[in-house]
Amino acid sequence: MAHDHSGHSAHHTVPGFGVDRAAHYDAQASVSLAGFQAAYELGVSALTAVLDGQDMASVLYVGVGTGAELVPYTRFDVPGWRFTGVDPSGAMLDVARKRLEAEGLLSRTHLHVGELHTLPPGPLFDGAQMMGVLHHVEGEEARLELLREVTRRLKPGAPLVLGCRIGMDPELMKVELRRWRTYGASPEELERRRQGFAKMQPIESDAALAAMFARTGFAAPRTLFVSVQFKVFLTRFEPGAAR
């Protein structure tokens, strides 16, 4: 569930995912996203359900980070599936490479260092997942462009699992900060996170995200998972539905 982490970004995402952060990312994710392993398992559940019966399938992971999103595949009996993971942080992908090798998934996973638009053209994917990326992209037009870049990589009818922060509820922010405090965050760290929340510009609502889906050809989104202000949706790419 990594974001854009280094250098110039066409999508204006945030830096800060180098070697030090990569080593601790999963532990931090378990605090910032309560139930993150369940979210990843549900993502795999959704993709394998929609593509059920396809012995050979290719799935794109945008912002694959440490590779934790792929681990549930070890329980889903799809040995013919192949994965492409894209992330701008080489440090995060170093962690992913070791994890996927240990889980027996590296031999069928291609890891690409860079933003999605730098991935060389190739066969269209049967499905995709993008967790924790879209809310870090600044501005609606840039978010729409990232979604369009995903569509350029997908077959018609392909499922997309997308997880992102929705809304900025002060009471729910208190819940999140209280979790960080419980799990050992110092007063200084809590203040940094409070300031980070204040600067964040997440998608305003489910309706706002649904409108972005509609404009880019993603149809009939369904909610898969909710954890405080993070939501995961399942949708399909239907080129003729874009408006």
C-alpha cells in the first residue's frame, strides 16, 4: 500500500518512503490502517472471485510497496496467475522482493521501479489493485489522470480493487491519533501526524470517488472494506461507461 515516494512526480504524490521507512512500513500500516491484512485478503478475494475460472490471469498492482498485498495469493490456488507490481520506491521494492521470494511468489511477479506511466507497454491486464495511493495524489485532475493511466493498462471488463482515504472527519481523526498513542507514538510524533492530517486533501466522499470512477470508465463500485476513514472498493473497467 505504498505511494509515490521519490523525485519528480507527474502525479504530485508525497515523498518519504526510503530505506528507513521501508523497513518499518508494515508495522506502521498495521496501526494507521486497522485490519490492513484483512483489506489485502479481501482484495485478493474480490479479484479471484471476479476472474474465477481463469487459470491464467495477469494482475497489475499500483503502489505495490512491500509486497504484502500479494501474500494472500498463497492461499487462493491460482498458480497460473502472474503479477506486475509498480512502485517508485526502490527501497520498498527491495523489501517486496525478499518477502515474495520467501512466500514463493517472486518467480511469477515482475517488479517495476517507477510511477505507473513509466511501465513499458505490454499486454493488457486482466485486473488491477491500487491501495493507499489515490488520496496522496494532489488535485482532482491529477487523480483522474492516474485512473485513466490504469484504464490504459486494462482489458475491458477488468476488475479494479481500489483503497483510499475518504473524508476528513475530526472525530475519526481523534480515533486514529488515539490508536497511534496506544501503540507507542511519542507526543512529537502525534503532533507531526496531526499536522499531516491538517495538510491532507483526501477524496471528499464516496460520491466524489464514484464520480471520478464514472468519468474514467469504472462502473458500479461496491464497498469491500471500511476501517475508520479508509475504504476499499471493487469496480470494473467498462470503456463505454465513461462520461
